[in-house]
Amino acid sequence: MRPRVVWLFLFLAIVQPPPSRATNPAPTSVATFECLGLYWSAPKADDCKVQLRIVGSDQWHNALPLVYDTRDNEWRGSIVGLEPDTEYEIRLEAGTTQASLKARTRSDRFSVGATTTLPTGNSRECVTIAKSGSPQGYHLVTPAAEGASTIDVLNRGNCLIIDADYVIVRGVELRNAATHALLIKPGHHDIIVEQCHISGWGRFTGPASYGNLGGDQDSAIYAEEGCGYLTLQRNLIENPRGSSSDWDDGHPVGPQAISLANSTGGNVIRYNDIGSTELHGFNDGIGGEDNYSRAGSPCRDSDIYGNKIRNCWDDAIESEGSNMNVRIWGNYLDHYYNGIATACVSHGPIYIFRNVFATSRYTQRNPIGGSCIKTGENDEFGGGRRYVFHNTALQPNGASRAFSAHVAPDTFTRNNIFDCYDSLATSRDKPPASDYDYDFFSGEHRGIAQETHGFRGKVAILETGPLEFYPAPRVAVVTNGSLSIELGNGKKRSITDPVVFIPNPVIDAGATLPNFNDNFFAKAPDLGAFEVGCPPLEFGRNAYMKRERIWAPWEVK
């Protein structure tokens, strides 16, 4: 029997195929106009280096390393600050594993196919758009040339309903909707809303704790479940009919400017003016649902930037749910309770950088500020990375806390100016560990944040123009002791606890962050949103237009 066994094993050795070598799937990307989200199922390593260059260029640039998610066995991360409609070559290296790919950012110039011209003047009837365009030619809905169109439904239903794909709504004025002014029906995608003026929408409401259930999240723009690839840009959204309650009566309830319900992602919300009065304030400026989920708003692969948002009794920007490769930057937030809410980050990473946090308050009667960034998670909904870079929190009347008191695992901060008088981080530690460093903080306690290279003391901001917040060259501080002053003619005077000027501690004090602060001047990056020597950030619907500003029809009628 032994020879047969030998021959059997020999036969099996000959006919069995050689063991297959497991291959890692190629990396993939998801583009917006100015960013790329990267995904790669390579083995875990100490880090994953990223380099990029424009196709045809000889010069490579470093980007921030990707983050490894052990739950999905996947590297994820974003490249920011890119040019629209441009092809890039990307190299990845995780340990001994290497890969490369090419990816093109989306174009923000949309070809038009069919055009629907709205009647000039006022219309009292809701307009429903049911005809789709295509990637080669969007369906444009707009006023006639040299005309202006106002849809004022006098508190009856919606002003405009989109039940189609590849649609552009441009330059329309929407007034006095009973609930949502512009409603996007479920599952639709590739929709642009631009240069519109929306006001007077929504129901009157009140605190939910008193039984008021209607009117919450009545929105100027509302996208129902499963919508994605929405571009909402350069709109003026102001003055809802009703008003959100404040925190005196429980969680605020009321109107919102923009709401996305469990989006599929790919959204860009940029350069909008969102504001009202305190008596007709918003619940959230930009938000949606579901907060504790793996979808939410804006969900994934989305950008929110360049917006000017005011008068929110809860969050100026609510970005909660998946938050997978979501980027929020360059926004000016004023009169809010929480500046940017991130409860939760189910996937991550989310990048929050170069935002300005101005006035924060709790209620109409209580001026104590809330948080710049709200954190938190719930059961399985959480665990994703938060990156927080180069933000500026202003005083007086600003946020009391940099981060809320909720848990905030896996938070990574660098180069922020947190002029907040209460706390920097939560006191509730939870793995994975967070990494706070190179931040300026003026408040009472740091919580769990142990910053080796952090800065305390006093900061000075030089407002060189409207909504410009550069660090001043010097800071006035009070020193202990006495200072002898020569008055001339042999006379001297001793000044107790004199005021002296010292260099501003936030200038040239930051850490380098590849792809996020490559253009710094002098020795090192400045802390905060504004880099001395660089052009100022611009906010709102006229940002970065220079001489190319386009007047909407409702502005010139």
C-alpha cells in the first residue's frame, strides 16, 4: 500500500494548481470639484504615504497620509486644494505595498441640453420639474433673458419640486412656501441649484417639549431620502417665516436653510449666504438626518465650503452620520450654539479646517457660548477619524468650548486658535486615542488634551477688512513686578505690573501638514484660518468672484 500512497501524493502534487497569491484590489477615488477621496484595501502598516502631481508635471507633492480603518480593512483619506476638471497621478505606499492611480476632479462647468424658461414676473403656482437631462446636457430651468421670475405660492405647499436628474435651477426667486421652498424628491442625483433667492418658507413652530411637532426642518432646500451629487452654490437663503426655539425649552426645533435626508453623498454646498434675524433664526443652517447612522448628511465624499452662515440656534453646520471623506473648510459661522456638529462620525475621516467661529450664544437671554465643534457617538455609530486644522475661534462673545463635552475618540488637531474660555477637549476619554497638539488655547482646562507643543496666554487678531482675521504682529500682556521708566532730566518712574508688547505666539508656530498648509510664509505655518502673507479667505455668494461677478436676475429686476 505504501507505493500507492506515494503515487497518490505525487499525483495530487502534479495536478493541484499552485497556491494563488492574494492580490490587493487597486485603489479607487471619488472626486468633487476640488478634492479627491481615496480608498485602498491594502494590508495595515504604520502609515500610508500619499503623493500626487498633475498628469504631465514632473513635480510630486506630498499629501496627508491615509487613515486605516480596522473595521473595514481599508485605507481612506482625502486630497484637498485641487483644480476642477484636472487629472492627477497619485502614488500610495503602505509599508512594502505600493500602488498608483489616475483620477480627475469633477468639472464645475455644466453643459446644457434642454432649457425651460420660466415666465417673467410673479407666479402663484408650484413648478414641478419632471424632465431629466443627461451627463452630456443638463435640463436648465431659469428665467428668460433680461427677465426675472418669482414663484410666490402664498403659503401653499412648495414653490418648486424637482423629480428628475441632471437638472439646473438657476436665478429663480422662491417665496412663501408652506413647508419646503425647493423640494427634491427621493433618489434623484446630479442637481444644481445656483444663484437663487429663497425666503419666507416654513411653518410657525415651537419647542417640541411643549408638544409642537410640525415645522421642524422646514427647509429652503430639502432633499428627500437617497439623493446625491447635489451642487448648491451661490444662493441667498434668508428670513424663514417662522423661527426656531432656543435652548431655554429643550432642543431647538424649527426651520433650516439646507437639509439632506440620508444622502448617498457626492454633494458640494459652497458659497451660499445663509442668515436671518435672531427672532426668525434657524434650527441648523446646513443639516439633515439621520445623525446616528451610516448615511446621514452630507454622508460621504462631500464638500461644504466658503459659506457665510448666521442665526442658528443649534448648529451652523450639522455634518453627522457616515462622514466618510467629508471636507468642511473656509466657512464663516456667526450666531450659533454649535459651530460644526459631528455626532457621529461612523466611517470618517472628516476634515474640518480653516473655518472662522464668531459669536455663539445659548438662548435669547443667555449669552454664554456653546462649542466650536460638537462631538459624540452612539453604540455602533462612531469610531471614525476627525481632523481639525487651522480653525479660528473669536472672542468676545464666542464659543465657550473648543469641543463639546461628549466623547471624541480618534480626533487629531493641529494649528488651531481656540480662544475659548472654558475647555479645549472633553474630559471623557475613549479609545482610540486622540492627538491634540500645536493649538493655541486660552481657557481654563484642556480636558484630555495633553499638548506637548500647545500655546497658552493671549492672542491678538487684526481685523484688516470685513471678515478678515489675521493674527496681529504683537500682543499686549501684563507682566508681574515693576518697570523703571526714564523720564528725562534724571527723573525716573516705577510702573507696577506694566503692559508690554510681545510677539504674537500664534505666528510661525504651527506644524507642517502636507497638502493643508504648503503655502506658509517665513519659518513655519501660522496658527488659525488666516496665514500672514496669503490672500484672505472669502465667504458667501460673491466669494472669489473678483470682476467676474454674475448678477442674478432677481438682483437686477
